[in-house]
Amino acid sequence: MLGIEKGILKSRQSWFGKVSRLLERERIEEGVWDELEELLISADVGMETAIGLVESTRRRVSREKIADVLQVRAVLKEEMIKVLDVPRKEVDVNTRPQVVLVTGVNGSGKTTSVAKLAYEATSQGKRVILAAADTFRAAASEQLKYWGEQVGAEVIAHRPGGDPGAVVFDAMEAARSRKADMVIVDTAGRLHTKFNLMEELKKIKGVISRFDFAAPPGVVLVMDATTGQNGLAQARQFARTIDVTNILLAKLDGTAKGGIVFAICAELKIPIAYIGVGEGLQDMLPFVPEAFVEAILA
């Protein structure tokens, strides 16, 4: 897919390009495995994940007595896909509205990601309500209203500095009366070290759970791919505070170290649902492990 190729272009041209070239040699000698491990670590795959990938590939090559380099490459791809194939939680698609709570640290691309999620839904003919629960940041509601107009979604907002829980309550009431298909909640960008703000996420989720007509809320954590391993520490804290159901990996097109995808899946055990591959509303793709691995090692 052209979109995936666009999103991983920098990664494929740098570290994963070197991985591909490493596996183009006439034969796999002992030193190749050490080189492969170093390249994966340099690509932000993470030390433990890189070691695990190389060892599982190496064992299979030995056990299956594989000598052909193309077959070695195929085994590596299969092992990579296994790492990325994290089970997703079942969602009752028949319950309306679907509720999505979008969270993440400041600057991760959260509000733009909210717009992309809304655009995907409205393009399918769904009625979407956006809850402007980011009441701390100046002009946050105005930004969301702009995106609401662009994607054809209604925005529920209060005055700056108001109670985010009250905004979410009104959005849920609006969803009930208007028979909306989806409610997407834009929360305040927060640092994972700020206890009060993290606790607020729990309160917002509690407000949503009071509406028994809605599906249990899903929590999408927006991560900035360009932050690499630093983003993992933030994500771990979010996962400890609130039950994160999916990850939207934004700005993947902006990094040459796309290996962070493997570290996320291996260490967090949270599925990546979408990847952001640009600034436009259509620049968001469902994450498909097979397509990603095929593209990154093309």
C-alpha cells in the first residue's frame, strides 16, 4: 500500500534498509546474527526485543536446516509478525454509541488524531460527537471545533477551565438524544508524571460508564513515534493508570527508527490500531502487521 510505504520510508531507507542488505548476502555466516541484532537495536526495536527476534529466527534456521538466504529473510519476517500480532479486545459493534477516550502526552498529535478518527467514522456515514474535554489548554476547544467542521462532527464544549467530566456528561447526553453512532473524547494532553491529571482520566472514564446504553469505553493512547524509547516509559504509566485498549502511533513518517513499533507490541502487549503517516485527515492507516513488515523490509 502506498500509504504504508510513505509512512515507513525513512525507516526503510535507513536501519531497515541495512537489515535488508544484510540478508542479501550469498550465505548467512555466524557474524551476521550479531550484525542483525545491532541493526535492530539501532532502529529502536529495543534490546530485549531485538535479542528475542534474532534468537527465535536463528533457532528456526538451525532447526529447519535453512541455508537459502531468501528463506532466512522469510523466517525473520514471520518472527517479526508474531511480535506485532497482539490480540485485540472484542468490541460489541452492535451497541451504540461506541465511545472512544483519546489520551496522550502534550505534543503527541492527540487532537489531530481525534480528527482523523472522526473523519474515518463520518466517511462511513456515522454520526459522530466530539467531546472537548481538554479544558486546560488555551484554544483547545476552538481547535476541536475547527476539526469538527472539517469532518462533519458535532462538538460539545464548555468554557475554558471547566470540568472535563461535565463536558463528557453533556456529550453522552447529546449522543443519547441524537442517536449518535460514536462519541470521541479529546482529553487534555498530560505528562505521565502528573498524578492529578492521570487520576482525572479515571474520573472521565467513570462518567462514561454511568451511561449503560453505551458500549464500554475504549481508550486510545496516542504515541509520538519520533520520541522512540522515551515514549515507552510514558506509555507504561498510562497503562498502569487506565486500561489502554489500543495505541495510535502518530508521526511514524517523521522517524527513521520505525522499530519502535516492535518495542511497543513486545513490551506493552497493547495492540497498535492505527499509524499516522502524515498531517492530512486521510493520513491514518489501520495497522496490519503483515503489511507493515512486508513494507519495511521491501
